Amino acid sequence: MKFVIDEDMSRSLSKELRAAGHETLDVRDHGLRGKSDSEVYDFAQAENAVLVTGDLGFGNILNFPIGKNRGIVIVHFPNNISANLINREVIAALDVLSSDEVEGSLIIIHPGKVRIRKK
């Protein structure tokens, strides 16, 4: 799968996803640091990529409708969790999901739990 990594995620997540065989783009490398959620979302859609973010605003299905995107993954962990642990949990969650399950879905990854909302 192809992923766009939002600026609120660790840069190491991109490296870990690539090591797991995925293609990644980091918004910080494409002039999108500090840009609006809509601009980041539009970039992910233009790249035919799943957006991976920690921004709960992307869970607003009125602004980012389910079924009308490549997929949005919200990573929702407490601030005191290390980037390494978050990366492992994200990789483990994405490894069990097929592209069809991710396509058009809102996926929220919590510690030890994955919720999928699909149209």
C-alpha cells in the first residue's frame, strides 16, 4: 500500500512502513508542514495514498467522508507512549488489513485495539 504520513507522526514510521514493503510520502518532504487538513487530505488523495495521522480532526466524516477516499488511519495513543511502540502497533494493525479493508475506510488505531468504520 501507499501511505502519506502526516507531520504529527514520527518520521521513523515512514521508515518502518517502507521496511514492511509499503511506499510512503511524508508531508514534511512535500511542502505541507503547517498546511490545513484539507490540503493534506487533498495531497493524499492526489497521490492515491492512505493518510496516516494523529489528528483527530480527520475523523470528522462530514469533512472527510467515508467511502470517498483511499483511507484514513488515525493513530490515537497517549503522549507518553514511545514512537517505537506506536510504530510497532501501527505496522501490526496494517499488516492484518487488506487494501480492500483500508480503501474508503476510517481506521482508528488505539493501544491494542483497531476500529474500522466503512461505508
